[in-house]
Amino acid sequence: MLEDLFSGAWQSVVFGVVGVGLMAAGFLLVDLLTPGKLRELIWVQRNGNAGLLLAANQLGIAGIVFTAILTSYDDFGKGLASTLIFGLVGLAIMALAFFVLDMLTPGKLGEVICSTEPHPAARVSAATHFGAALIVCACIA
């Protein structure tokens, strides 16, 4: 019984590291999609548009990781692999959604996100990111 507890705790640590790694990859993805440095935009300039997009991205990735773990295989290795694969697929789908939205709307979405003025396009972009993540979550379940 104690062995099961330690095994579960170890698996939680490993899944947690993979989840945090995927969220870090999500940060890098948003940083690539937007002009400028995301750290500067959000933490120094306090840019609400960029903050909203990153928050939606992070919640989306967390939702994908949560769903993948919750529906995980009984085999730890398979469950970990599916979590990593679906997380990466989610990041790719979010990037695709960003590019499609950018093509369908006037101007450059990255520049709108970096604007210091609050912009409704930031909310639309954030919803698109999160919606893309929910689609991946549904595919997992």
C-alpha cells in the first residue's frame, strides 16, 4: 500500500514536470506569435492585451494536460506519452488558430496584441486560443 502511494506521488511529479514544460512551451509560442518580448510586454509595460492572450494560452494548455491525465491509460508510460503528444498537438492547433484569425481579420493580430490600448481583438484572440485547446480536450476524452 505504501508502495502505491510512493508510485502515485512519483507519477504526479513526472506529470507535473511535463505539464509545466508544456506551459513553458506555450509561453514561448505566444512570445513567437507576438512582436517584442512577452516578459517586457506583460511584466514591465503591463500590457493587458498580451496578458490576456498568454492567460488563455496557459489555461488552454493546462486544460489539455488535465484532460490527458484524467483520461490517461493505465500504463504510466502510455499515459505520459499521450499527455506530451496531446499537449504538443494543442500548441500546434493554437498556433494554427492564431494564424487563421490573423488572416481573417484586418491588420496584424500580433501588433494589435502588443498595443497599449485595450483592444477587443485581444479578447477574440484569447477566446480562439482557449477554444482551440477545448477542441483538443474533446478529442482526448
